[in-house]
Amino acid sequence: MSAVQEALPAIRGSRDATVRRFALTDAIFHGLTRAAAILVLVLLGGVAISLFAGSWQALSTFGFSFLTSESWNPVTEKFGALAPIYGTIVTSAIAILIAVPLGIGIAIFLTELCPRPLRRPIGMAVELLAGIPSIIYGIWGLFVLAPFLQTTVQPFIIGVFHGIPGLNSLFAGPPYGIGLLTSSLILAIMVLPFITSITKDVFDTVPPVLKESAYGIGCTTWEVTRRVVIPYTRIGIMGGVMVGLGRALGETMAVTFVIGNAHRISTSLFAPATTISATIANEFTEAVGDLYTSSLVALGLILFVITFLILAIARYMLMRIDARTGA
Amino acid sequence: MSTASSLHQSRKRKNAVMMTLCVIAAGIGLAWLALILGALVYKGTAGLSLDVFMQMTPPPGDAGGLLNAIYGSVVMTVIAVIVGTPIGVLAGTYMAEYGRFSKLTTVVRFINDILLSAPSIIIGLFVYELMVRPMGHFSALAGSVALAILVIPVVVRTTEDMLNLVPNALREAGTAIGAPRWVVIKSVAYRAALSGIVTGILLSIARISGETAPLLFTALNNQFWSSNLNAPMASLPVTIFQFALSPYEEWQQLAWTGALIITLTVLALSIFARSLTGRREDK
């Protein structure tokens, strides 16, 4: 008895020490993880600050006209971002126009029509498209797609629309192969997997009982999709489209290969043009002079602001659909 | 009666048309993948030989290999993963464990998702301003940092998702036998989520091994063998970019072969990564 009583303080003491040690190590680990989480915020903040600092010289020299001027002349050091902004928006918009119907079609196919054993392999194949590095799309676009368009599709379209006012300036020759439309096609393939997989995921959130009751009153598969599934998932689909748009706007290497890198705004979709990211990729290492470099960083800042807004809206929409399903 | 049956007919016809269009859409998607992979294999294998892995990148008009570019890619990828993974895993741990319900987590998740899809060329500009400009020269180290910044959001996302899948009963059992929080995380949560976290790391490797834009003005390129982290270093994607746009046939052939090597690596990595977590999805 007395021996136990004598040992008690020692046991208590060592237990207290252990608890203190546990508390300390736990606090350290907690602090570490928290610091890492905050670092993610710091990264994005750092990107914004460094881009702003780097572009300050260009922005203060050109002011607002940087956004509205089309000239891009390294010799006279007159820089304006209008042509790259125009190229970025037009290529992305056409890419989305092509990719959205295709993506939604594939998602309907995968959720409603596809035989079960094929569902996973096909879904995976479409997602593998997303994993292929953009430089691969670029080299394929330059050596395979562009010559094909140049020799067959473009002369044909130019011929068809030759006498039609409006359309003949949209599809005006000569057929270079590379240019706005080729870039849009490549971008469409690249954003297709993102739109498809997000659309498929939000289609899966539709409660089966909603679809079953529509089928129960005699709706066809298309009517169920059109009147039940798509209205229910509209925000989620929009979110997926926005994610795709964010990708398309910032896509660099694939576009750099096939856009032609010409700083001018042309009405023809077959004309060479440039985008923000392609301009930076092509010219940054060759830029001589601080103002030139600074102008390129300013282009980066514009791209950053646009994609940040688009992606933030996309996230907000997808969060709303998550909140509804309680995920 | 006849109007009802004609309405029925037209609804059925519309359904058939729309469903056919969906099948065609899927066909186009798959055909596109097949076209790209087909062209890649066809043109890439033509130049595939042991020399590609044994010789340096050649001067214009000469035969050679891609050894220094492959080496540079591997070195920068490894450094990026070593730097980026711990940060990503720790941040993901905070979001799923310590701070699951904190406001910070919501903000970090939002920002992380944006970083995940942010244009990689912007990261390249950031690292240029951060490291290349102050140091005064391009370096492999700057390239590695740019790639590490791309690794972090992928790993954060998968770590958080996978830790959230670990049942709370497991954590409670750990806490009930007196284990402190960090021991529960280390010995219970990490162990249960291990395959998922590894998947995230593999996917991040797949992502950065084909990245070109962030390397263009951080690591630049190097035509010669270099293992100096403080100097420009060749990488496979940048070499492909430079060679593909050149007028020399030997260079273009090497670009195709390099493209094939990268694609096979990336596809193998992502299929392997998916197979790690595939069993869980099937349930």
C-alpha cells in the first residue's frame, strides 16, 4: 500500500509531462498545417502583387489606352493590348460554342444511353483527353490539323461563302491553315473533357425519383433530359461551362502553335491573330527593354484578372449545387 | 385519335433524333482522342530509338537525342514534388482535420480551386518576378519552384477530399485510447487515406510533366548537359516547343518522339493513379 502511495506522485508527474508533451507536439503540428493552408492564400496574393508590380511601368506609361490601343510596336515602344484581348475572347468564345453542345451530348450519352459496362471506360477515355499536355495538342494542331484545314476545309468554306455579304468577310482567304478558327477548334477539344465530366457529375446529382416520375407519366428520354435533368442542374452546367471558359482563356502552348502570332484584329476567322498567353509565351524571353517586358507582364495581369473572375463565378455556381445536394 | 398518335410519333422521332445526336457527340469525342493518339504514335515511333535516350539534343541539321531534356524534366519534376507535396498535404490536413469547420478552410478551398485552374503561364510570370529578376538569370531552381506551385493545389484538393472520406468513428476510436490529435491524424487518418493521397501526388506529377508555359521563362532551355540547378536547364516540353517550331526535319522528328514519350508517361501515370482509387468508386 505505502509503496503505491509513494510511487503515485512520480506517476502523476510523468503523466503530466506526457500530456504536456502531447499538447506541445499537437500545437506544433496544428501550427504547421495552418501555416501551409495560409501559404496557399499567400501564393495567390503573391501572384497578384508581383504581376501588379511588374506591370506598373507599362500601366503608368500608357494608362487606360493600354486596353484600347491595337498597336504593338517594340521598335517605337508603343504597346496596346486590344489585339491579344480580342484574340483571347474570340477563340475562347468559339471554342465554348463548339464544346458545350458536344460536352452536354456526351454527358447525356454517358448517363442515359450508354450500356453500363461501357460507361466507365468511355468516361475515363474522355477524362484522359484532359490529361494530355497542351503542347501535344499544339504539335498535333500544327502538323496535322492545320494542313488538313488549309488544303481541304478552308478553301471549301471560302468558296461557299464567297458571294454572301457578311459571311464572306468572316470567312475570307487566303487559307493559312493556322489562325483564329484553328485555335478555337484545338481549344474546343481541350475544354471538352472538363465540361463533360462536370456536366456528368451534376447530372448524377438529380434525384432518381424526379426522373422516374417523369418517365412514369410517359416522357421520352429526351423530354426527361430537357424538362427535368437540365433545369435541375442548370447552375452546375453553367459552372462547368465557366470552368471550361477559364481554361480556354488561359490556355497557352496549344494556341501558341496554331494562332499565327499576328498583332492585328481581322474580321476573318481564318486570319492569323494572337492571344494574351500566346503573346507572352512567344515574346517574353526576347523582349528587350523594361517597357516591353512590363507590357507583357501587364498582359499577364489582364489575363489573371479575367480568369480569376470567371473561375470565381464558376466556383460559386458549383458550390450552390453542392449545397443543394448536401455534399 | 389521329392527332394523338401523330403527336406520339413526333415525340418519338424527336427523341430518336436527339439521342442519335448524343451518340454522335460521344463518337466525335472518342474519335478525336483516337486521331490525336494515332498521329502521335505514328509520327513518334518513327524516330524512336535508343539514341533518343542516350544522346544530347543536336545542333540544327544533326542527328541526336533528348537525354539532357529528359534528365532536366526529371530533375525539376522531382524537386517540385519534394517541395510541393509536404505543403499540399499539410494544407489539406488542416482543411480536413483541424480546421474542418473554420472560415479559413472555406476561403482556402475557394482560392485553391482557383489556383488549380489558373493559367500556368501566370505562374511562370510570377516566378520570373519572384526569382529570375532578383537573381539576374534563368535557373532550373526557378523552374522547379514554378512547377511546385502547380503541384500544391492538386495535392491540397485530393488530400482534403480523401481525408474527408475517412469515417469519423476511426478518429474517435483513436482519441478514445488517449492518442493526441496529431497521432490520430498520422496513424489513423493518413493510413486510411494513403492510396487517395498517393493518387493526388501521381496526378500532380502527370500534370507538371507536360507543363511548358511556366518553364519558358524560368528554367529557359539548354542545349547541353547541365546538372547545375543555378543555371538554365533543358526540359522535354520546352525542347519540343523549340524543335517543333523549327524548320529542321531532324528537330521536328525529335519533337514528335518527345511528345510521344511525354504522352505515354502522363497517360500511364493517370491510369495508374485512377486504378489506385478505382475500387472505391465502383462500390
